Amino acid sequence: MVLEFKLPDLGEGVAEGEIVKWLVNEGQQIKEDEPMVEVMTDKATVQIPSPASGTVKQILAKEGQTVKVGTNLVVLDNSGGKDGGSVGTQTVQKIAPDKTPERRTESVQQTQISQAAQRVIATPATRKLARDLGIEIEKVSGSGPGGRITEEDVKRTGSGQRQPPRPTQQTMQQQVERPVEQARPSQAVPQTQPSANEERVSIHGIRKLISEKMLKSTQTTSAVTHIDEVDFTELVALRDATRPLAESQNVKLTYLPFIMKAVTTALKQFPFFNASIDDQTQEFIVKHYHNIGFATDTPNGLMVPVVKNADRKNIFEIATEIERLSEEARSGKIQLQDLQGGTFTITNIGALGGVMSTPIINVPEVAILGVHKIQKKPVVLKNEIAIRDIAYVALTFDHRIVDGADAARFTSRLKQYLENPSLIFVEASLNEGQR
């Protein structure tokens, strides 16, 4: 049986991906779930496994090519060999050739639908989660498009919650019948040839994703930036005092974990900043969990890893997670789920210098905090001149959802925590006692 494998839906509104590297060659034998191709999408490179065992008959997408979800990537032949026919759990009846093209197309389509309804569709990360929890993934009902099994489906199965029904052949038929946008040959557009001292650089990969997301942010948000000056002297002293203990536990302690903890504490009092906007339903969604993204400079471009449930982690746990995510982002090994699900973003550009900036909102979030260079300055303290560690913080927010007065209040509360870091731990203790 010849199968055409399409780029699957990888979740979170991902519409396309760039083929980074094929891990197989035409004519090569491959087993079901064996890594087949690396695809970069949503600023992450993910490995997509083979849906069946068989022979790679034809590779349809080239490395470096950007393809949309639903586009055919590869043709597999699993008609022979020991592992042939392992796509489904039942034997597929062979269909006699039909000279009528319409009937032959319909027969092949029905066969593919039958196989898709039986096949387990899940990402490698979801399959790993199922193995870690001791759950047979074949028994999990998928709630994603085309019956794709999500991590939430696996967790629900582990907790014994009711599962949504598996997609029927009728629903699979409807999905197959949906028109898939096909690539059309672009018309030649006259371009000015660069001169000897010019160079044309293709916008692709992560740079293309960053470009599209930044453009969407500026076009769809009413962004305003509120800036305040913060005295970091006490926080600098706390970090210096805590650093030896952190080093004894192999923890790299920067200012960011303290800032992140202060942000989550302030967000609990101003929850509208911990939200996202659904433009289609004209609703904003207030999140009662705190997944904090942090902008990371990598050789491939800007990435925003996410520390999940940062409010429930202590300073050392946050620092450890930041270090892990940063290293994986810079090495290109970060997983897609570690770049998704953020509710608020911090961009800490102080190490690179600069006095002030106006960060761009990481849509669909409604706010982002920029923290700038901490430097010693003379200030008036209790009617005397003192040398203090001062930095500016810039809160960019979507004025459609948040008013300027609320932005000022939120920043003032955050400033209070940063200037008196002991209050962070007092608030954390109070919140812990209220659970």
C-alpha cells in the first residue's frame, strides 16, 4: 500500500513549517515512529516520526522549503516486507484497479481515511509523556484535529477523566474533503540586480517567523509603553549574598529569577496583564496560571522560552529552568512545547547595555516587560546624595484591554517588590497559606 504522508497539525495555530533536514533517503527502509524529518515551526525544530513502516518511495518537499500543514511531504510504500501494513491495526483489503479515475481516487481516499482513523497521531513529546506515565497511547482518545492526541488527552487518561470520542470515519472524510491550499508557481517579478557593494539575504527560517510575528504585533495591538525608574540596590545585595549558596548547588543565579518572581507576584494582583486576546470572539482570556516567557538571544535569532508555573517555583528552581531552556534554545535543541503557552513575557536586555527601549508585545499576550541596564547613579535618598544601583523598566501593554492608570499601578507594585525583594517572599508565603 502506498501512503502519502502530510505535514501534520503541530498545535497552537501552527500553519506551516520549514523543512530543515531529511533524516531518510529515497529507497531507505524505515520503521513506524522512527524519526523521519526535522521541521522548524514556531521558532522550534521538531522531529516528525514516520507514520508507518515501509520504504521511502519519494520525498516531495526539499530542505529549506516552507510547506503548509496538510501538504504532502513523502510517499511511503509499506506493501511488502516484515513490517508491511503496520499503519492500521486491521488488515486492509486490497482494492482491484479501476479504470475510472474518479472511482480509483475515491477508493484510495477511502483507504487512507480508514488507515488514518486507526492510526495513532501524536507528536514525539506526547508519546514520551504517555510512556513516562505508563499509558498505552493507542487507548487514548485524541481531541486534536484529525484525532491527534495532545498532552492534555494523555494527562486526562492518567487522571481517569472522561475522554472525548475518537473521530469517526465520517469526520475523517470531512477533513480529507477540505480544500488544502496548494503552492502556486509565482509569477516572475522584475528585480533590481544588486550592485557590487550590495548583498541580498533571503528572509527565511527563524528570521521569517520573527518578522511575521513582529508585524502582526504592530498591526493588531494598540501598544503603549509605560516607563519607570527602579532602585535595584537591595536586589543586587540579595543576589550577591545568595550566589555562594546557589553555586554550591550548581545553580547559575542571575537577576532574572528574582525579576520573574516579582512579576508573578504582581500579576496575581493585576490579573488583566496575565491574559491573551481572542480577536475572533472579541474576548480576552485571563489566565490563572503564570507561564513566564523570557526573550533569549540565540545564533539563529530571538526565541522566547517559557518557564511554566513560575509562581509555584522558588528562585533556584526558576534559575535552573532558565539555564536549561536558554542552553537548549541556543543549541537549537529546544522542544516546541517549551516555546508555547506563555502568559507574560520579560525581555532582560540589561546585559547588552542601553538605557531604555520600548519592547514589542508577544502576541496574543497583552503585555511585556523590558528590564534595562543596572548601573550606579547618584540619587537623592532621605535628602542626601547616595550612590545606588538604578535601572529603567518599560511595560508595553495593549491599550485595548488595559488602561494607562492600571499600567502605572502595576509597574508601581512591581517596583515596590524589586526595591524591597523581601516582600516577594512574604507575599509568596501568604499565597501559599491561602491554597
